[in-house]
Amino acid sequence: MTKGRNPGENFDDYRTRVIDPISDSFCGAKWYNATIWLGHGGTASCHHPPAHNIDKEEIKTNPSAIHNTRHKKKMRQMMQDGTRPKECEYCWKIEDMGKDSDGNEPVSDRTYKTVIYEDRDLKHIAKLDYNEDVNLKTCEIAFDRTCQLACSYCNPAFSSTWVKDIRTNGGYQGIKSDARGHFIDDAPYAEPFDQGEDNPYVTAFWKWWPELSKELEEIRVTGGEPLMTPSIYKLFDWFKETDEPNAKNMRLAINSNLMAKEPLLNKFIDATQHIDHFHVYTSCEAKGPQAEYIRDGLNWDIWTKQFERFATEANYEGVHMMMTINALCLDSITDFWDWCLDMKRKYGHHVPGISVNILRFPSFQSPLTLPDHLRKMYHDEISDWLDAVRERGEKSDITGAELLQPWEEDQISRLIEYLDVVKTPHRNTAEQDLLHHDFKVFYEQYDARRGFNFTETFPRLAEWYNSIEVKDISDDEIQDIQAPDSTGITNTLYAKRIVTEDGEVKVVEMKVRGRQTGESDDDYDDEKYKDDPGFNPNIKRKVGSSIGWDTTTDGLGGAVDEKD
């Protein structure tokens, strides 16, 4: 039984041996991996494509349709045919980038997200009818958006604290690029059910769970903050009480910001004692006051102490650090990596494992928004830091393995190349001047709402920040690329969004708030698919969206969990 790379085989060779013979666009994640937002009924095959709605009617008779949607089946067909789905632009961009700073061909996430499955299973789905339902092997779910943090790059779709900001202070004003639609309201689509009302997506998940749990290799719970969600404790109890044989093999992973109050942290640490294969994923990408600015609600001292308490007391296989690389974190990123290396020295080379994920949405917070001279400065600092680490060649006194693993080095090397080569976060990014405008407009309001001071926190960015000219919202020279028609709507207003195949978030209209959601907008009807059930030539091809961007891992790499 073959799974992953052969001995001595690099990722390039693996892709040539396993993936390319299937097709030039094949990715196992379209079949075996899913991110599912049960709170409101959205799903995607991984973090890079825009999410689409789950059909609320279909899951009544087929609960597996929370994963096996019509949209995914169309994408599976395209991959079997060797066609590149536009929604997977992120990987195509990486693959077309050319060799990295080490002279290696860049490895995209479609390779990382395929190599984790057995060769025989990949051959099976390659020949499987694309309309067939499949059980997941790796599943990521979010039960709701409850979270006590409100990170700057996040939005109300993923954080109840962000919701509080919008409801208290109103929507952010004057943002005109691709993020406008995610800061102007409290994202009512992300919480379409009243408190106490049955959520059909959660119901479908638990109906599917007895079958799903027999084959599932990994379930990962995200949020929001999962430790603040009652449903996570139902899952903890299942692991503690079940007689399902696969529970002993299944990996449970939790995304946690590790800022829970002590009683909840105690409960969490105790729950890990009853799980054979447990992993925690936490997030940070900067140090000290800069980390607290970026991830509002985080207390650096508390967070580091609770990280070490978990590392010391919990029962785990892995501790992972998910870094969301944004325009602000580069200022202290090497200091943060130094802290990570200190933890590795104390607890082992894999505590934490470092994943580097580059933010694309909102574009104005991308590191590529920075002017050339700042981007070059950070590029050189990171490059020098990596060279120094490599020269030391330090190994863990606990495990004997290299302190910074080769796959971690590769991700940092790719970040270096990304800062040098890639010019825009995605193909529909606004012009640089507009991104700078939105950067200034956003953080001025962020400071006023959150009690922060941008220039004091990021003094090396202050000169550029102060030089940015903010034009009036009504200035005709600035085109609002998402301008909605709000004629006649005077109250309970929110923005209806779609996500195009190119990954662009658009506000298509302003609507009066409603509570209903879940009807599928994923009509990929064209002549190529005329033999499919449900084909309708009278429906214009479109893509629906239930959420915006994913805030924790929307980006570059991070899929590899290697222990040596």
C-alpha cells in the first residue's frame, strides 16, 4: 500500500509519478478534502477556491451533499479532463511562477493536498464517474463564527467579535477595492438561523457522521474559536465514548487561538487525554504589540504562557503554527520565528511546526500592497534570517531532527520568492494607488474603533503610511469597483455578494436583511455538461458564494505535517 512520496522522492518527482499521469490539473482535494462552514452552509474543496453554497434541499435526503455538491462535481470533471478550474488560480499561479530562490520548481498546494492520500485511492477517483458521491478522508468544519478575537484581516463572517464592532460602530466607510463588501455589514448570511433554531447543515453533518467516521482519516474543527462552541464537546465526547474502531486511527485537529479562559483551557487539555491522535493548530505571525495589533484580542504574554502550558500538559501528536502573512506582520516576522525556534528547543522540532500562508483577501492587507522599497527591505531581512538559520544547522536536543525542517525552509524560501516575483494578490486586484488608499482608510478607522495607534506600533511603516493621500469617498477619480445599487432601500441594509470563478468578491446588490440561506447558486450549465442531471440551458452560468475569504489559511503552503 503506497501513500505519499517514495524514499528519496521529492515533491516534483511525486507529481510527475502520481499526479501528472492522471491529468495536468488533477488535485485529490476535490474528492477527499473539504472545508465546510456548518454555521451557514458553505463549502469549498480547500482554502483557496471561493466557497459556494450547499443546497439545503438536497441534504435532506443526502446528507453527504454537504460535501458532494453539484459545483464540486463539475470541478472534478474538469480535473479529470485536464482543464484548469479558474477557481484554483492560486495553485496555477504558484506553478507558473518559475523556479524559487533555491533553484527548485515551485510546489503548489495541489501537490501537498494530494500526496497525503494513498496511490490506490487516487487512481480510484481518477476513473470514478464525477457524479458519484465520495466519503471524505480529510474534513475541516466550522460549527459557527463565535470568536473572542477580531483580527484585522478577518471579517464578520468568521468572528462574532467582528460582528460586535460592526453593530456598535457601523460599517467601515470609504473602502473601494475587493474587500468592501466584507466590512460594511455584520455578515447576516453567516448566521442565518435564530438562536435555538435547528441548523439543517449541522443536522446533516451528524446524520452523515456514523458513515463518515468509518473512513475518515482526519477531522479538523475551525471557527470562529471552536473552544467556545458547544458542538466541539459533543465531538470530544464521541471520541471518549465510541466503540467505532476507526476512532483509534482518526486524527482530530482543532484550530484554537489559545486565548480561552482558564476553566475552558483546563477542559480542553483534559479532552485531549482521550484522543489517540490529536493536533492543535494555533495562529500568530508577529511578536508583542504588533501581534496584538494585528490579532485584536490577543494578549502576547497570556498567549505565549498558554501555548507553553498546552505544550507541557496536553496529549498531542503535533502543535502547528499557522502564519497568515499580511502587510503588517513582516515587520517583526523574524523575531516571531526566533520565538518559534525557542519553543522548538524546549519541546522538540515539531512544537510548533510552522506553516506560511500568504493573505490574498483583502488585497489591501496583502504584503504585495506594500511599496517596492518596503517589500525589498522585508525580502532581504527574511532572506538573511533564513541564510543564518541554515548556516547554523541547529538540531533539536530532544528529537535529534533539524530545528527548522526542510519543508518549513521551503515555505519561507517560497515567501522570499513571492515577495520578489509576484506583483498582485489575485487577478482582479485593484490598482496599487487604490490599495494604498484602502489601507490608510481601513487602519484609520481600525485605530479609532479598537484604541490602537498604527504609526506608534509600526514605526518603520509610518513615513509611507503618513504619505498616503486619502481621497473623499465621492471623488470621481476613484471608481468603486463594487458599487451596489441601493435605490429605495433605507433600513436593515446588507450587501449581497458573489464570488466569481476568478476569486473576486463582488457586491452585486444591496438588500433588506433576510434570514433564509442555502439555496444553491452554483449553476455550471453550459453545453459541455448537457448530459448531466440538472442541466438547464436557460440558466446563465454563475457562481454563488456564502462567505468571503478564509482568514487563517488563505495562502501559500501549510499543508505538510512532517515530523522529521
